[in-house]
Amino acid sequence: MSRLRNALSNPWARPRFLWVVGIGYVAWTMIPVLVAVLFSFNSTRSISAWTGASLRWWINDPTDSLLHDPAIRDAIAQSLTLSGLTTLIAVPLGVAFALGLDRWRRRGSGMVNFLMMFSFITPELILAVSLFLLFIKVFKVIGLGTTGQLLGLVTLALAYPVVIVRARLYSLGKEYEEAAMDLGSSPMQALRRVTLPLLFPAIFASAAIIFAFTLDDFVIVNQLAQDASNETVAMFIYSAARQAPSPAVNAAGTLMLTTSTLLITLAYVVYRRSAKRVGGGLLGAAREALPV
């Protein structure tokens, strides 16, 4: 009894029960997802009784499968379009914003930093409603629809590359750029040939994260949608779940989940491998910036 009491009272002892909590949490979050993925391969329409494996809801069913249902295809195309455009717009803006904040040390920089972080603490629903009122009352030329959805997602996603790239800049320091300029490069050459290549892991990671989380965003795109032509996969799944969904809905969700997982895994691998190459040395990176 005393041994058990000592084990529980010593915070520096080897953890004995935390792994149970960890496994329980993973099971609680992943089992429902895995069940939904499993039933996307069910041979019948049931989403509660397993009757055998089949690709009916992916490619075989002539009307309701993921491949043949025009509503699902249009929703997937809309989701991919919004995610791709959001990534193409938010990442360059975020990188430029991060570089500017990293070099801005004058009065007002603290306020700008706070405003940049404000999107992390603002509830997405409040942001969506605010943008909805803005687009229909003030910026009527934008209105609702794909353009409004895109601007809303860019507003939501912009802070992510700023935070990720600034963290990378902080870890790199200013030595690489300073060494390049000591060897004769201009500030622009040092930025283009040294800083940006060294920031590539963070830039790629932020692009993957933005694409993955905007791919299944619901609140922003639903609030700023105009009609059924702006429906995304998240909106389609939500609408179908309130009626009598078929396993094709599970297939659509599985497709989005797989895409997001592969992107995040790829970003992690690229980040780790690229970060190791940075150890090639200060002089080698600085020489890359020497004017030709």
C-alpha cells in the first residue's frame, strides 16, 4: 500500500497510467471516423449494418456513387477550387507579412502583431457573420458566392503562414543574410537566394496546413454561399446527414480525410528533411547569394 501511495505521490516517477488516457483519447476520437470510412465500402445502402465490402458508393453505382453523382462531383470541385485558391493567395501574403513583421521594430508593431493573432481567438462563426454583413451591406460588388467564400477563407487562413514562417525566421536568426551581404550580395539577393530557400520548409508546411483545413471548412463557406452552385463537400455532407444519407456521403468524407492526411504527412516529411539540410553551414548558404 505504501509503495502505491509513493508511486502516486511522486510527480517525477515514470508514468504508469498516462498511456491509458492517451490510448483512450485516440480511440474516442478515431473509432467513429474509422466506422464512417468502413461503411463507405458497404455493399448496400445501410450505414449501420455491414453487409460486405464493395466499391459501389465510390465508382460502381450508376447514379449515387462518388464518381457518377453530379452533386458530389460539383461539391468536390468547389472544395478543391476554394482550397487551392486560398492557398495560392494566403501563403504569399502571409510570407510577406511575416517578413515585414520580423523586420519592423518601430512603434505600432505590437498592435499589428496583436491584430494578426486576432483571427486565432475570434470565433469562426463571428467572423463568418461579420463578413456576411460586410459583403451584403458595404462591399455589395463582392456579394455572396465563390468570391465571398474565397475572401472569407483567406481572411481566416492568413495568420497561419505568418505564425509558421515567423517561427522559422526566429530559429534561423539574421546570420545567414548578414553573411551573404558581407560577401557582396544586395539585401534583395540575400532575401531571394538565402532567406526564402531556407524558409521553404515553413512555406510548404503552411501551404499544406491551409489547404487541408480549408478543404473541410463549413462555417465560412456555408455563411457566404449564395446558392447550390457554391456548395462544398462539408456543406453537402451536412445537408445529406440531416436526411437519409447514403454511404456515398461517407465516401466523400473519406476522400477529403485521406487528402488532408496525405498533405499533412507530406508537409511533415518535407519539413523534417529540409530542416536537416539547413545544417549545411552558414558559408555555403551565403555563397549562394553572391552576385553572378
